[in-house]
Amino acid sequence: DTAVSQTPKYLVTQMGNDKSIKCEQNLGHDTMYWYKQDSKKFLKIMFSYNNKELIINETVPNRFSPKSPDKAHLNLHINSLELGDSAVYFCASSQLDYGYTFGSGTRLTVV
Amino acid sequence: AQSVAQPEDQVNVAEGNPLTVKCTYSVSGNPYLFWYVQYPNRGLQFLLKYITGDNLVKGSYGFEAEFNKSQTSFHLKKPSALVSDSALYFCAVRDGVSSASKIIFGSGTRLSIRP
């Protein structure tokens, strides 16, 4: 049973398209996150939600819009994709044990 | 704001030898420190954490880390390296325990264990 699952695992799309990445966790955690890992493997937080409420928005272009229909799901929608959006996007969740559980990542390639 | 530094991009160790991956941190309050490992084309896996208590923390796969408050360090160690330990290792610090806190990751250290 996968604790944090992301779909799709790979996503190849053209510039200007709109795409979504879905994330679900079955751990009962209250907080979920999106991180971006660039080509140099640097990890940067994008958003966090706590019980469906946006808590952290780290200066991400407004082409990126997270949506949390319930506390087990946090989806990421990206409008007007650009070449620089190519990266691996990780979803994570956490509870009061302070650490995160990560999904396996979505590799987005914009061509 | 908190920050994490991993001064080595790569660490090379022979199998069977001890290994150390360095990490230093900066936080305004109490540090909540973590190590994660990332294997190729995989997500990050939790190795160990320091929240409070004993400065020597034991984690998964035989790894341990030592919290040193005076040196603001949290180095990852293993007494005897395995080839299967080869991966990318991230040190991380959390800036609190509220729902508004977040984990900041270091730049990562690639560990290469040669047979």
C-alpha cells in the first residue's frame, strides 16, 4: 500500500499547455506539500496545505495553482507551461512527528 | 530564516570503510534535523531525525547522526559502508512544529561506495 502516491509518474508536454499532477496520501496526515527538484537536484518547497487550507506559498508563479479537495489530496495544476518548468515534482505529507513522507515524484518535461 | 549547508557535492568511500556526510545548519530556535536518502529515479526516503534527547541518533540501514549544538552540525555516519549505500543524501532542518513550518533541504551530497 503506497502511503503517498502521485500520478502521473512521467509527463511530457508542449510549451503553452495546461497540465495537472495528482497526489493522494493514506496516512491520515493533516499537512501536504509540493516540492520542486531541479536538474541540479536542489529541492525547493512550493506550497503546503493544512486541512485543505493554504499555509505556505513560496513565491511561485501564479501559473501554478494547488487545489486540496480534502486533506488526503493535494493536486497541482500548471497553466501555460514553460521550458523552465521541467523538473521533478514531489508531493509529501506530514503529521506531528515532524518528518515528511514523500511520493515517488512526477518527472515533468516541457518541450 | 533557517538554512542547511552540505559542503561536499560528492563523497567517495571504499566498501567496508566508515563514511561521514557533513551537514551544518542555522535556525533561530530549537533545531529539528533530518536526513533523507534518494536513490535514482525514486522519491526521498526518511533515514533519521533529531528532535530532542540523545545527541547520537540511530536510523535506517545502519546509519546514525550526531547532533552537535556548539558546532551546529548534524553529520551522517556509518561504521562500514556498503555499495548499496550509493545514493544522494539530503540533510534538512524544520523551522518549527506548527502547521506553518516547513522543511528546508540542503543541496545534497552524492555518496559513491566503490567495491
